[in-house]
Amino acid sequence: MNAGGDTIEERIFEVAKEAARIGGDIIASYFDLPIGRRLKDDKTFVTDADTESEAAIVSHIKKQFPDHAILGEESGDDKVDSPYQWIIDPLDGTSNFLNGIPVFCVSVGVYAKGVPGVGVIYQPVGGALYSSLRGTGAFSDSKKIAVSKESADTGLITFGVGKGSTIKAVCTALFAASGDVFKTRRYFGSMAAELAFLARGGTEAAVSLGTKKWDHAGGLALLLEAGGTVTDFKGSSWKLGEEFFIASNGVCHQSALAMVQKTLI
């Protein structure tokens, strides 16, 4: 973890943290101010903060790694042929941000041929920086973090929800069912933040219902390095591109999986 890095992976790790801070500083400058918003085709909001943050993040990455591929929520996929893909959400939790709720973050995930290598989640309100480099662990700033050891009956489960009325109905059913399995349940409105909370041991499980790559790529890279478990709803290993999955501390994974299967199948 030397500044600048000795290997390409270490260099990517450092640049990813720098890029997340750059984007986060832009977001923070807009928070609590009147801000223009536009409705996208999927009926979600995009703001000047989203677009400016992503442009600055992409610019910083391209200066260091001009031959790497980048997928951004606002700018899309640049279609570069590279084993390395940066997956960026410049502002995860836009609705929270617009309503003055300080649960939002910048997410940066870097995958090598579909394998998670680097994950960075930065919360500009409070300045929490969560990061991971494959094979070295996960960190909150410079302090190593790990998932909790709590079981479902003392644990907290959260839900990340994609778009569409069907998915929201499924979330409602699962949220209700989770009360019989987990001690506590929450919906924070930011999948990236929820995965960071899980990785640092603050929660025990998170269910993704149609969240996109940019919502969870950084957080899942972080979680896996923190000792977490991720599978699809059948219990098979998660693969990049799968939008429906269960992430957990491992201890309560079977409880979460059984709950999802019982409710949905």
C-alpha cells in the first residue's frame, strides 16, 4: 500500500481512493444547497452533482490509466478493450442527497476480467473512506475492518432496491418476512453504503433486488476482502452482472438465503 504503488494493482488502489475523494468533494460542495435535477428515462433523478462528480472521477482515472475501460452510471460504458474495468457510481443515494439525508457515497470498483480487485466507498459527509485491495484486506481509512460474527437472531439485514413496481413489491414481502428471521431490518437507500456498513461489521446481511453494477461493484469488492459471503438467490457463487444476490457476514447467510427462497419461490 505504498503511495504510488509498486504494482499496477497497488497503483489502481491509490488512484481509486484519490478519485473517490475528488468526486466526494464535489458532491459535498452541493449538499444542502438548492440544486438542479433532471428526470432520467428510468424515472430516477440525476443532478449537477452526479454529472460533475463523475466527469472529475473519469478524468482523474484516464490521466493515470488511459487504456482502462470505464463504466459510469451517468456516462455509460466507454467500450474500451481492456482486462481492467472501473465501475463508478458518482453519487449512490441521490434521493437521500436531494432530501438532505446524509446517507450517500461515491462508489468505485475495479474488476480484472470480472474478478473484483479494488473497492472504494467514500462518504463525504463524515469523511469515511472504505477501501480494499484484493489479497490485502479491507480498511476504514488505514484501520483494518472485518464483517461481524453475529447470527441472524441478533443481526441487522438491509435491502437495496432497483427500479420497477414488481421489484418494490418483492422488497415489501421480503422486508416483512425478515422480521421473523433477523432482529432488525433497514432500508437506507444506498446499496453501496449498505455494503460498506456490512463490511465494517455494522450490519449482518444485505439483499440486492435489481441493483446495478455501479451500485454494488465497489461494495462487493470491499465486502469480500472483509471476509463476507455473496451468492445469488439459489446459493451459487455471485458473478459480476448478477443484480439479485445476498451478501452477508457468512454466519447468517443460510438464514438469509432460506428466508429469500421461502418468500420468493
